[in-house]
Amino acid sequence: MKPIRLPDYNRSIMNVTASILKHYGAPTDKSTLPEIDRVLAKGPRNVVLVLVDALGEATLRRQLGSQSRLSKMAVGTLTSVFPSTTVAATTSVMSGKSPLETGWLGWAQWFRNENRTVITFTDTDFYDDSKIGHAVAGATIPYETVYRQIEQASPDVRTAEIFPAFRTPENNTFGKLMDVAKAVCDAPGRHFVYAYWDKIDSLSHEFGPGSIEVHEMLDEIDRTFGAFVDALDDAAVILIADHGQVDVCPIVLDDYPELLAMCEHLPSIETRAAAFFVKKESRQDFRELFNRRFRDYFTLYTPAELVDGGLFGAGIKHPEFDSFLGDFIAVAIEHYFFAFRRFPSYFRGQHAGILRDEMVVPLVIADKTKK
């Protein structure tokens, strides 16, 4: 078994947001991070949060070593949330709430009000690719964004959200993303800026987190981020990731029809944190067959075991939360993932489990406050 790391909701990416909310006078019931609190206490005019998707601590260390700008500015590490995946993790960053509270858990969630598995970010049916068209996730599990919370607490602060080319076509390089952030910071007044970059994640999926393609992109990010920080004044800049990635091999569930025959509908959430909705009369047989086939690669939990163990965090459970989890959740403990559908090829890198390399991310802080 590879090294396991469970989420620590006192030192997670969610707690970055808690420190930012506290700085702007917005209420939070989450622990804050002293490394961030100390810098924000100096009162920077601009606060910039950069999230580089899939930039795990292991990827940074192995790809760039200790002499990169990012490594030198890193002040420690944090954990992701569970599942260690973009939907759950960025929503926790964007809300300051745990996955238990938000209900945003993974790429493909079963929505009982729709009787289908919905891709949460794209409002598409996961299994038949049909466009739904009425924002199922946003309507069913809405949350108050960090921008709204800051604006309510500190009306003089202007917030900005900067996304790459999949949402803003002109932001097709990390440099252009940082140029937009710099322009916001240069404008008069106080600002909170959130900038998100996606290419480490997409390249890691396609080529693997140890690939030359990831190295080249990370080298560009390192140089560009360093130049961005050097050009700022009166600012605090924080860089984190939502999760890391690990090299993986697929297990195609269609090759196990006897297992799927016990399910009420097809699995959901994430391929390394898979929810199975099992027929009541088949639950014991399902557990036995699953463990016989996959116990070396996945640990099978009941939802109550994960909730009681704190893997989804603390707080007031979202009313829809339990409906997403099914009867069992298979959590990856090795370098495998469940392919929910059969495709000609599969990702080489993946995340959402509890291996250290997908759970631990760097905490980078650049203090550019006025001396």
C-alpha cells in the first residue's frame, strides 16, 4: 500500500479561505492559517489567491526541485479535502465550507431530483452525454461565494475572478492570466483577486504527472509567477492547488457485470472515490464480491464510516448530502481507478483518493506588503 494522507480540516485549502474571510471581517467558523494571518495582518491593499489545478507538493518537488521560485516561496503544505478533486476542493475554496456542508463532491453526482448522474460543472448527463440545460447542481446545491461574503463584510473591496481559456478565451497562457491579475492590482482601491489555472491538471491527466509536458508547463508557471510577484507592491499573494495527481491504471467496471447487476444504477462521484447504489437484498453479496476482487486497490466504506471519520469535514450537513453517497464508497488506496464507461483510451494521471501525492499540496506565500 502506498502512503496514505487523510484531509486535515485545520490545515486544508478550505482554511486558506477562512484566513481571507477573517482578514476582510467576514464571519467564519473554520480554523485559520497562522502563516497567512501574519501576512494579512499587515494590511495589504491587494490580496491575490492563485490556484493551480493539480499542482501537488510531490509534483512540484519532483518536477522542479528545491531551487525553483515556487519551492523557495513555499512555507509549508496543506491537504486537499475529500474527495481530493476539483469539484469538491475548489468549491470549498470558493465557499470556505467543507464538502459535508456544500454537497459538491465530484465530477459526476447522482441527483435524485433528476434521476440521473449529472456532471456538476457542465450540466451534462454523465452516461449519455446529453445537455440538461437547467443548471442542476447550481440549483440543487447552491452556496454563497467568497466574493459575496467579502463584499458584504467589506463593501469597499472589489473582487475579481480570473479564469483561463475554457471560460475566457484570451487567457490562453499563464502569463496572460497573471497580466489580468496585475492589471486589477494596479487599479486604485482594495482588491481580492482569485486566479485559476487548469493546464497542470489537464496535462497530468493526459500524459501523467511526471511527464515532460507537465515539467514544461510547470517551468513556465514558475518563471511567470516569480515575475508577477516581483512586479507587485502592497500585496499578499497566496498560491495553492486543489489536489495533486498520481499515475494510474484503469479498472473497467463493464468487465464486472456481476457487480454492476447488484446496483440500482451506475456508479458516480469520482473514479477514485466511487459511490455505489446497491439493491437492498444484494448489499452483503456486493461487499463480499467487491472485496474479493478489489480489496488490494480500494477500501470499501459505508457513507457513515467516512462521515463519522471526518473525511468530508465538519459543519451542518447539506440536506442533499446523503443522497449523493449511495450505500458504499470505494476509496482508492493504490494507483488504480474505476472506469465508469468504456473508452478507447484512459487518463494516465488521476486524483480523488487518499494517497499522499493526490492529497498534499504546497502553500506558497509572497509577502509584498509595504514595509
